[in-house]
Amino acid sequence: MASTQGFSLSARSSNENVAAKIELKAPPYPLDALEPHMSRKTLEFHWGKHHRSYVDNLNKQIVGTELHGKTLEAIIVNTYNKGDLHPSFNNAAQVWNHDFFWESMKPGGGGVPNGELLELIKRDFGSFEEFEKEFKTAAATQFGSGWAWLVYKAQDNKLLVIKTPNAVNPLVLDYYPLLTVDVWEHAYYLDFQNRRPDYLSVFMENLVSWEAVSSRLQLAKAQAAQT
Amino acid sequence: MALRTLINRKTLTTTVPLGFRGLQTFSLPDLPYDYGALEPAISGEIMQLHHQKHHQAYITNYNKALEQLDAATTKGDASTVVKLQSAIKFNGGGHVNHSIFWNNLAPVHEGGGEPPKGSLGWSIDNSFGSLEALIQKMTTEGAALQGSGWVWLALDKEFKRLVVETTANQASCVLLFLQDPLVTKGPSLVPLLGIDVWEHAYYLQYKNVRPDYLKNIWKVINWKYASEVFEKENP
């Protein structure tokens, strides 16, 4: 069982409850907007059931504890506990991961980025094709459940591809996340069954929101410059 | 998704040529029942995909990793040998686990769901209080498992008792000691019954409701096989 050090169960006043509740954010597009590449049915289950459950279960877990009232990011870092995961880490991180995932996609997405992002990809991976290959390979070879990410490593001023198991995300690894793809089977099973590589190809060709990735990169560099 | 076609058991032994050193390679075992025979607990669609695609992929990748291991060993390429270990553990584990799993299931008309009798039945009552209590425990632990993995009923040969354990991804029951260095009993565990809780095992039918899958799978659990394994270890 996880230890409860640092997580006291003191009661909180009721007027903090409403503000402190973690909310389920809707994707920035209707649930059928990614058809035919990601079906409405997938979004209905993936967002409407899985993502919603993470939110509901997290709220149940944190009510009345010190985590109640903290931001989602703070809860994630807290409960990651340097790898000795607190029980609510999985729910907290998965809430955040899925928000980030919906925002990593858009209708009519995919293709190739431009501007500074493309230049940095070419600089750090050799070419866009090599980046894409590395990203898809990471996503395809994440054994079991997890995520693949394009991240910005501030210390080295470099873009990297990483893969993480289950709910782990770059926030706890000290990277700035820029792009993610969910490779838990529930993300692709209704549309692609076992064919994870096909899902990844469709994701890259038709779904990635390079605008979102670019603006995240700008934000990451600005934040990194401040620290 | 594919239309519901007539689903039959297919023989799918793939023969792979042996390497010049007589390298043993593996092939997909037949299911002892038709794909549709476990309905309505587990759909024929899932059984076919699970067997022909997922299990087959583990075998294909396991064979590939073993060939690469053979080549690296021959060349004395130590770092490649080490790098291949995770692919071997994952894909070999997947092959071992699924081979056990197909035997853990049986159609109702062939005894699926019938409670264990004999020494296993007695041992379950002794260790857990009742079969219902064991089922409850395995169901709860299977439902709570984060991500992908398995829930097992195993015989601990060293301490001569039954245990319920969970493993992540395709870790084998017998490799438990590798996951948690404090637990040294791994090698003495004999898996009797494993339930796959990877999403591919239930998603097309049960979607996100893993607890419903776990509730229903007990109707097709083949306790006869578990008993045979148990009795072989406990003559």
C-alpha cells in the first residue's frame, strides 16, 4: 500500500469544494469532427467514459485531503512522488494527458509543420521524416499501455521523442510536452483493433494539430527563459 | 469493423524453418474450441482477434528476437544480447501467458464455469474461505490493475499455498521476483489460472467496463485444467 506521508486527511471547508473540483474539459471540436480518422464512437467512449472516469475518480480521491484545491499539475507532481506513486497519480495524470491529447489533434490536421517548429525538428532529428519515424516507432514499441511524446528539453534547448508507460507524462520528467499520442488500447481498438501502426499513421497524416504544437513550443521557451 | 461472419476454429500452425544451429522457434497453438464457443461471456470476434492477431504477434516477435539473440550470441555482441532482453521478456511472456489462458477457458458445454472439485477445490476453500471469496478477490484485483496486465491464481510451491498475484504487461507469473526485489518467491510460483485484463481482451464487447468482463468470464473458466496443473504439482 502507498504511504500516506504528507497527505493528511483534514477536513476542508465546503466553499472550497466547488472551486477545487477538477472538471472534465470538452475537446476543442465536436465528437464527430475527427471522422473518419478517429470515429465519433471512439470519442464517445474515450472522452465520455474513460476521461470522465479519471476526472470523477480523482475528485473522489482528493476530496478532504491536502490535494483538494491544488491545480491539476501540482497534484500530478505531488502524487508522482519521485516514482513512488501515490494512488491518485494515475487518475490525475490521465486527466491531464487526455486534455493534452484532445488538444494535440484537430479536424483537417496532420501533414507537416512550418516556421520555427519545422526548423527545430530538422535541426534535432535531421528531417521531418526522421522525426516522424522516431515518433511512430516510440509509440509502436511502448509495451502495454502508455503514451509517446514530442518534448522540449530546456536544459539542452532540444526537441526529443520519449515514450512513457501508463499515466506517466513529461511534467514529472522535467520536460515540456509539445505533442502526444495515446497508445492505450482503448484509444484505437474500436477503429483499428490490434493495428496500432495503422492508427499511428492516420494520426500523423490526418490528426496532429501543428498549430497547438507550435504555440506550446513558444510557451515552453518563454517559460524556460524565465527560470 | 468487420461483419460478423461465420466464425470457426482455424488451425494456424505456422512452420518456421529451423536455423542452422537448430534454433527452436514457436508457433501458434490451436484453441481447444471454436472462436464462438465462449459466447456470450467472450465474443467470437474478440477470441479470433485475440488468438490470430495478438497472440500470433507475440509469437512472431518472440521468434524474431530469439533469432537476433542467437546471432548476437554467436558474434559475442554482449550489448545487443542485453538490449534484446526486454523484447524477449515481453513477447515470450505474451506467448507463455496466452498459451496458458486458452486452456483456462472452456465452453459451458465442456465444463466451463463448473466449480473445481477435488484437491484444488479443497485448497481454495482452505486458502480463501470459499470459491466465491477467491473469485471476488481476483475480480477486484483485476479491475484495479492500472494499465495492462494479468491477474493470476498460482501455487506457491515453496510455501505450499495458493496465492493471487497481478503482473504488469506480459510479465510472467514466474518472474514476479524480478519486478519486486523484495519478493523472492517468484521462481516457485506455478500459474494455475490467469485472466488477461489488457483492454484487447474485452474492449470490443465490454468497452471501458472491465468489471463486467471480469464478472462474466467466470462462466467460462476451465477449472478442470487448473485442477490438473495443481494435482501434478501436488501428487
